[in-house]
Amino acid sequence: MYDKDLVLLSESLKWCWSDTTTVDFTDKAIELLLQKATELHKRFYCEMIPLASIDLKWKIARLSVSMAYLTLSTEDFTKITVNEDHVTAVVEFLETEYTNSGLNILAQETKYEKIDAQTS
């Protein structure tokens, strides 16, 4: 069965990888991205499972650009604009997945279970 949406998705993918587009982050998107990366790092960082490592801002940025491409956030197909809606969607996705996997609980346990000279 022919699915026109899949054809559009494949064309979007070709355009995304064509390297003919510049990416522009709005100021609000950058501010939100940095704020949320810090919050997610504090909440989910676990040394054993470094999904929320210190470079989380780059992960959020890359995923936000992907979201902007897939939602065709452009006017003339020469510039993609990443806005705070893209960042919010990515952050919500990461929060949900990390929470559902139990990473937040593991991160909190490892933060408070450090052995020091006074507790041993």
C-alpha cells in the first residue's frame, strides 16, 4: 500500500543530509536548551550510565535540529530555525524515557550513597 507520508519523510531525509541548509537557533531556544540541559544533568547524571553526561546540551541541540528538520521549520528550504518548541519536545521526550527507565532513581541513589571517612 502506498503511503504518501513515507515518501515525504524520505524526501525530508534526503534534504536533511544534502548539506545545503544552515541551522539557526533562536535566542530563546538557546537559553531554554542550556537551562534544561543543566536541569537534566543534575537530575539524571549517573556515572555508571552516562546518558545525561556533561555534554547533554549537545545531545539536546542535535535532537532539536532533527526535530526542526522533520517538522520542516523553514520558509525557503535554505535555513532551518530551531525554536523553543523543538527544544521543549526533545526535553520532554528525554525526561519521559529517562524516568521510565529508572535512571532518575539510580542517579539519586548513587549521589547519596557515597562512602566517606565519617560513614565507614
